[in-house]
Amino acid sequence: MKLEIDIISDVICPWCFIGKRRFEKALRLLPPEVEIEVHWRPYELNPDMPAEGIDRKLYRTRKFGSWERSQALDAQVAQAGAGERIPFAFDRMERTPNTFDAHRLIWLADVEGVQDAVVEALFQAYFVDALDVGDREVLARVASAAGLDIRDFLASQRGVEAVREEESRARRRGVQGVPFFLINGATAISGAQSPELIAATLSR
């Protein structure tokens, strides 16, 4: 049996990183005859973010009403991440980036057959290494590690319309939060659910 999974996410969503770990655990719970094909799809949590991004403390204070509230929420996410062996570096993160180019890179990585490696590297770069994944130099290093040279790609318009169309498709489906897992274009799992729930849904 073959299942096609679309994972709709944003690279600055910590629950998407946690969801990736739990999804990977779920796959190990499936019987060996189940074949999985995964595609990561774009969803910008901040589609109106300036190209250069925003100071993270300023952004989070505006979003949550106070820096203290933001830190409390980060602590909750960090605790969940620790359970998945993700050492979130919220204390070292300086900017909330624009993620459009990162999604273009993920689109290209799908075309080139290295999408999972690039998605993983982007999560690691932002959440563990506290790098600005809106910076094209950072994206170029991530891509290079996966065997991609994207200097000309980022300067072009390749992937722009594809990413915009995929984001529009997600919103037409009613996706309002990520991660969002779509199975064979029909069954959906919303949020970073437990590996057992994900595996049970895939098995059904």
C-alpha cells in the first residue's frame, strides 16, 4: 500500500519541527508493506513579513502582548521539544525572518529529490543554530550541504509562482494552522499529534 503525504508547514514554526520528529516516529510504527511518499508544502505564518524580517523580541512582544508572555510560551515549546531531543535555542534567536525564499528552496529540493534533508537542515539552522533563514547566504549554505547550488536560483523567479499557488491551495482547503498533514489528498491530521495517533490514522 502506498500513501502520499503532504506536510504543510513553515520553517519558523517550532511545532512543525516537533511534528516532523513525531511523524518520523509514527513511520517506524507502520507495517513494512506501507510505502510512504512525503512532500513538504509551503505555508507562511507571516506572509506580510518584510523581506529583511523583524527583530524577534519586538515581533514577539507585539504578537503576544509582552516579552514575558513570549518567554513563557517558548519555555512550553522547549519542554515539548526536549521530549523529541530538539534543543531549541530561543534565547539566541535574534530575528523573525521572512520565509518565502526558504519555501522556494524547499520546492527546488523536492524537484531535486533532497527535500527531507533540506527541510531538516532549515529547522536545524533556525531553531538549533539560531540562524536567520531569511538570509540568502544562510539558505545557500543549507542548500550546498544538500548538494544544491542555488546562487542563480535565488536571483531568478523560479519557484515563485509554484510556492504562491501551493500556499493558495492550502488556504482554499481551509488550513489555518501548521503542521497540517494531508493523506492521499483527503484525510487530514492537524497539529503535532502523537506518533501513535499519526500511525493509527495512516494505518486506517
